[in-house]
Amino acid sequence: MVRIEGKIGDVTLNAETGFVESVTLEDGRSFGAELFVDCSGFRGLLIEGALKSGYEDWTHWLPCDRAVAMPCENAGEPTPYTRSTAREAGWQWRIPLQHRTGNGYVYCSQFLDDDKAADLLASRLDGKALGDPRSLRFTTGRRKQHWNKNVVAVGLSSGFLEPLESTSIHLIQANISKLIALFPDKDFDPATIAEFNRISTIETERIRDFIILHYKLMQRDDAELWRYCAAMEVPETLQLKIDHFRRYGRLVAREMDLFAPASWLAVHIGQLNYPERLEPLMAHRGVDARDWLDKLRGAMEREAQTMPGHAQFIQRLIG
């Protein structure tokens, strides 16, 4: 395998099939192939620029379309988790690392301008800033065809789901795995391409629904973004899950759900979507749930007392 670096200047399509025949770099070098994997990021130089595959925009469900990031110095003992905090026009991340803390603000440009977002993030850092703010623009959604003709989109060229649940790396690996499992011959059987696209679409939509859940159930009503999210209609696949949980505390699983029941439960309860009544089978189980949970909580607390702190654990690892 030979790695060749360069910027794509032109793409040549077969006049009869519409397949990509070759790419020409800005320095004039041209490279032909039978199969192309588009990893060109948001631009989708092959899947969209050349093949016009189309894009399904999900901004009406996930309205945040900007992010600004800024690292800062560590302040105090690191927490063993990432913190996501709802803000006036989106949410802020805080990721403690060994030598710095990562910070960012994901927001909706309809309700907050870029300069104000950067200023607000800078004012909320735990320590001294270690760089200037870096901005990113995006449109949440997916490519209408993840695989079109002889081009397979992987990564941001395939679509983008905002980083509230940080699923980008998973989706990259998922598309690689599907390509290996459904690797084509020179005929590029339409059935193979259709199955790849079917699975990719379901995977992406299941993650989309879980992220929308965070916004839809938000209890805040002190800002335009949150009032919009509370009032918006959500996909039927998600509304069904919300209704089942609200009525019975029932977690309905669907094909290709990436997030397990514990994750759905955490968001439902964390966002105060309490069930109106119990799952009917609970009346026949003969178990005192409160007693069982109290024992479990006590066992966890006792075990936690024997464990080192997060900083001490990391220090042990790096020796």
C-alpha cells in the first residue's frame, strides 16, 4: 500500500455509468480506481461534489449548528467524567485531561452569534485559557446515500451528528465494518449497495433519536432554544419510545439501537420524564424495589471507599 498526499482538484466520471473513474490532484497527478472511499469531511468531494447524492438536513430536530472550543489549564483534582451543561443557546462540554481541560460550547446560531458564544465560553473556563477560540460550523444530518455507485462515504462525508454523545468514531468504524462485510465485486450489485445504505440509515437515525431526546425533554423554558425544543414534533420512532416510558416506565428497543436501556433510562429520569404508572408485571414480581436499591447503593458506596481517586488511578497507570 502506498500513501499519496495531495488536494483533489478534479474528478472524472464515466460517461456511461456515472461511476468515478479517477481523481486528479492539484499538482496534475491522476489516480484511477474501481472503488473509492470518500473521507473528505463535510465537503464530501466525491459522494456529494461529484455524485450529488443529496443530504437529509435534521436541523429542525437538532438546531445547534455551531461549536467553539478552547482548552484551559487544569484547576483542582480532575473529575472522572465529562460534564455537559445546558446553556442559553445550546450546551457546554468540559473534559478534564492529564495536562489540560478541554472546553467547548455547541450552540444554535439562530439564537446566539459567534462572538458572543466565544465570549461566554471564555468567561466560564475553570482555569487560564491555553489558546484562542476555534470555531466550527456544521449541519446535523446524513447523506441520502452513504454508498452511491462506486463511492462509499465514511466519517463526516457520510453525515454528522452533533457531539453530545460523541458517536463520530463509532460511525466511522461501523461503516468500515459494513464495507468489509459487504465488499463488492466489479459489478457493484445494487442489492449490496442497498443493504449497506439501509443499515447505515437505521444506525444513524437511532443515534439521532437518542440525541433529540436530550433536547425534547429539557425542562428549561428560560431561553428561545429550549422553548423551541419543548414544542417541536419529534420523529415517530422517538415519540413511540417517549410515550411507552411515560405511560409504563417501559424501554422499547428497536433494531440497531446503539445506546443500551441504561442510557435511555438515565436521560428519561435525568430529564424528569417520570412514568405515570408502573410496568404491570411489577405487581407480580414480589420484589421490594426500594429495599433492593438501598442495598445496591450501600454496596456501591462501601466499594467506592476502597478505591483510589481519579488522579491517583491515572498516576498509577503512567507510573
